[in-house]
Amino acid sequence: MKKILLLSDTHSYLDDQILKFVNQSDEVWHAGDIGAIEVIDTISKLKTVRAVYGNIDNSVIRSEFPLDNKFTIEGVSVWITHIGGYPNRYDYRIKEEITKNSPKIFISGHSHILKVIYDKKLNLLHMNPGAAGKHGFHNIRTMLRFEVHEGDISNLEIIELEKR
């Protein structure tokens, strides 16, 4: 079993509230718009990090992380990308591939809007953790926490941090 903390859109911001949840997790997944490599450097000293770069990320972050991160953990196939769209409105770049080879979990960021949607058509769970940073139009900083174990996803929690 792995406890996962899912965040996105930190935009160079990292504080003790985020780090408290990092410490309670086995892995941290970041869905892009990291902002500063120091965010990842700090987290990776504590936990395993899987991430993708976002549209605001510089060449340092882009050289460290891919546009798409696809992997399997605890029997659960995962695809993380920054700009991915939503069920029935996936981004044109990924639409064909996600239809042919759907992961069990599809994660995107970018919108700063927390959403968890089960896509019945593709039989996958779409997650967008919202934004953990302070930059953007969102009012509440958010993240997601869940567990993966033997092909299952369980104990999904929404984490609301302070207003930005």
C-alpha cells in the first residue's frame, strides 16, 4: 500500500502546511506548474516525487520532468500530465491515446479547480487536485490524498488549506 499526496500548481510556493501532508505520505505526485525547482528539491529530500512540467515551468524543470508521466504503482496504471482536460472534453493532444489505452487514474492540473470525476466511458478516475500555491484565481488552496493498493484506489480525501 502507498499513501499518495497529489498536488499541482504550486507556482514556486511551498509552506509548512503542504510539508505536513508530505510527511504523512509515501509519495508525492505533482501535476505541473511547479514554478521553482527548489519546491521539488525540498519535497524530494523527504519523499519520492513523481512530477510533470507545466506551461509556466522553466527549462530546468522541463529537463528534469516529462510532459507526460505514465507508470504503474501497486497494480494501478497512472497518467499524469499538466493540461489534459476532463472526461468528454480531453485535450486534443491526449484524446486519441487515452481512448485507446486508458489508465486507471488520469491526473491533470492547470485549471486550479479541484475535480474528481469518474469517466464511465473510459473506466478511469480523473483527478485534478486544484492549486496548492498562492498564485492564480482560486480562493482556497487544495490538494488530494489517497491510497493505492493491489489495483485499488481508496481513502480519497480532499485537503483544503488556507485561503490564498
